[in-house]
Amino acid sequence: MATVVAFHAHPDDEVVLTGGTLARLAAEGHRVVVVVATDGAVEAPNNRLDEFRRSAAILGYADSGRGPLLYPDPPGRVRFVRADVGEAAGRLAALLRAEHADLLLSYDPGGGYGHRDHVRVHVVGARAAELTGIRVLEATMPRELAVRVFTMLNRLSGRYTRQEASAAGTPRAAITHRVDVRRYGARKQAALAAHRSAIYGRGRSNHAFRLAVALPAPVFGLLAGREWFAEPGAAPGPVLDDILRSRAG
């Protein structure tokens, strides 16, 4: 059985981007370790880490937030986007070695949709992979689909710019793994519902989360029943359904 470490930026990202894949791995008997870089608090402590802590390790950085304003570092912590890449990668590499990890799940170079913490996850994850030699898959979404999704989310929340929407995800030709997680849709939805701060907060994006958890489970499973990954250095070949199989040359 394999040990898979999923490296994410904030609490709830692990569900949105890889929740079905992680549920499938666990059901198949593999060991899953979830790591977040930040506690999800931009200005003041909140409940997001408490909602997540039961299944996660944390690197200890503060959420860098979105938009043009980057808040000063909170007492005793550093915004993740300001983190020294070598130091952060060293922390992650130490965890990978301690867990005897076989695979690291990280993000694509654009961080999915350009969020500075997500981009930093890609950079730190890539550096940790260099330090350890571990195989990496980058969680993403086909760009053609991502543009439609983020355009819709922008109508709901006004949170994403047209530029962010147009650059989201990865070109479909670069996708190496497409995982069918429809059987685990109910688990993914329940895991998302556990992140109450993301659902019941006052931000404009919370409405989209509330809609997602309110959907009938079969509908949620249909809409969120695929998860995608890109493997750096992959050789030409078919899109795989099993992330433990590699297309790297």
C-alpha cells in the first residue's frame, strides 16, 4: 500500500481539489496524509484549523489573503507568500521523509486560479520534491472547464477577475490523470460540510459553498465526480484514472 501526502494551501482546499481522490485512496487501503501550509486566518484567528486539525499537519504559516492588499505578518507568524522557499520546502521534505511518502499531491504552476498561496504551494512542493526525489502530481482542472467554472463562480460571488478565470487550470492536453470519484461524492460533500467557516461565513464566496452542500448527494456527486492532475515530465500517453500509476518519462 502507498502513502500519499496531499499538500494544500488552506483548510477546505483538500476537499475541493482532491477530496474524492483521497477518499478513494483510503477506501482502497492506502495511507493518506493531508498537509496545509496555513491556518486559513487572514486577519484574526478563526475556526478553520479546528475544523481541519483532526486529519492534518500544518506547516505553520499565515494565510496571505487575496486581492491587492497583503496584510502585515501576524505576531509570531509569516504570511505564506513571504515564506522563505528553502525553509518551507525543508519543513515539507522532512515531513515527507518522516511519513515515508510515495507520492506528493501539489498544485499546478498557476495555483489553479492564481491565488498567491496556491502558487506558493506549487513552488514549495516542487522544491521539496527536488530535495526528496518524490514523485509529484499537480492538482488542477482542464482549462476549458475551469474557465466556465470560474466564470460561473464570479457571477455568484464577484470574487474572481476575468483574467483569473481565463488563466485558471491546465490545458487539457497536459492533463495526465482524470480520477473518477463519483462513488465518493457523498463523502466529499460531507467533508466539505465540515468546513463550516467556509459555508456560513459572510464572504461573497460562501454562497457557492452553501449551494454545494445543499445539493442532493447524487447531484453533487455528478457535478464534482471528476478530479484532475498533471504529472511534470510525463511522456505522451493515455489519460490515467489511477494516480499511483505514472506517465513520467
